[in-house]
Amino acid sequence: MALRSYFKVKHLPRRGPRKRWRYRLSLLLYTVLSAYFGLAVLAAWSGYFYDGKPVRLQFPLKDGVYYTGHGGNATVINYHNAYPPQAFALDIVRLNRFGTRAAGLAPDEWERFVIYGDVIYSPCTGKVTEAKDGLKQMVPFEMGEKTQEYRKKHAAGNHVIIRCQGVDILMAHMIPGSVAVKKGEPVEVGDPIGKVGNSGNTSEPHLHIHAERDGKGVPMTFEDRFLKRNSLMFSE
């Protein structure tokens, strides 16, 4: 039986047909892309963790479902992470009942963003070390050369910095005229300090918040949660 099988196949080439160059190129491309996206996934996964002791805060927004657009400990999920003081910064928007952040895809009116005008509450008990008000708001998505100088000079827009637990907490991009505290004033956790707007270096209304100490970012937790991109907070 084995001998008969041998005679049936002995005329066949010892090697299979050579693969065409297009096949080899596509295989190489597939390998490179798989490696690239694999590394990207690993980088994103690493951003879910942090070193050191976090500052524990109360979530500064109420009565809604809030979505983290940028957050975490890796640039692939948080572009702020490349800048040391803002390494753990969060950009937060509010979602409506349909799960969208605004009425329309890219509206140019502030009021069409769900989070616009939401009251910002102090996330901790401490002292106001800086309070800036009176800066104009940006038209949503107006990020060209026309506004570049203003955005660079007033990146945080109307904002408040509170020192608590030895850490500076910055909350940015408030509506002009809404800042409710002054430099040097003490604040208690839950005190209203301003309203979410679109002032400073921002493309749309949202709350930017970050913690820093001596020029270095400090991780923040809310209800013992370290928020990352796509994290949701159901706040009452």
C-alpha cells in the first residue's frame, strides 16, 4: 500500500508552487499591522493603571450621565498625558438620553451641548488659590489660526484652582460671569464654584479637571474610581 502511494505522488514536485510576490507582500503588511495595533492595545491597557497615591475627590458634577472623553495614564487614551502637570487630566462631557453629547453632529451653538451651563461643585474642602473670570467664550470647533493666539494665552479660560490635601485642583473652561469664588476664599466640598462653558483652549463645552503637585500630575479618584477614556459617571 505504501509503495503504491509512493508511485502515485513521486512525479509531484517536492515543493509547493511558489507564492506570488503580492501574497508575500500582503502577509508582511498583515504582520506589521497586527504588531502595530497589538502594541497600541497594550499601550491603552497600560493607561488604566497609575503609580503613587491618588487624591480622592468628590465628582464635581451632578444630576446626569457624564462621559470621559480624555483620561487615563497613556497618551493613546489621554493626549494630556504627554504634558507632566496634566498627566492625569480629564475632559468630561454630559450625555443625553440618546447617549450623545449634543444636539447635532458638530453644532456651533453652546446651548446645544448637553453639559453647557452645568454647575461645577468643589470636589474637595480647601482654599481657592486662583480664580479667573471675564474671558470670552470660543465658538465651538473654531480652532484655526484666527483664535490661536487667544487660545495659547488663555488655555484654561475662566477657571478655578483649589488647593486641598496638598494638591492643586484646576477646573477650566467656565462660562464668563459664572465663577462664584475668589482667590483666598475657603471652600467646602460641594460648594458651587462656576458653570461649564467653552472659554479658553477648547473645541466644545466640557469640564477639564486635573490635579498637580510641584508641577507634576497627580492621579485622581472619584468614589474610588480612576476614570479613563470612555468611563461613565452616573451622578446624582
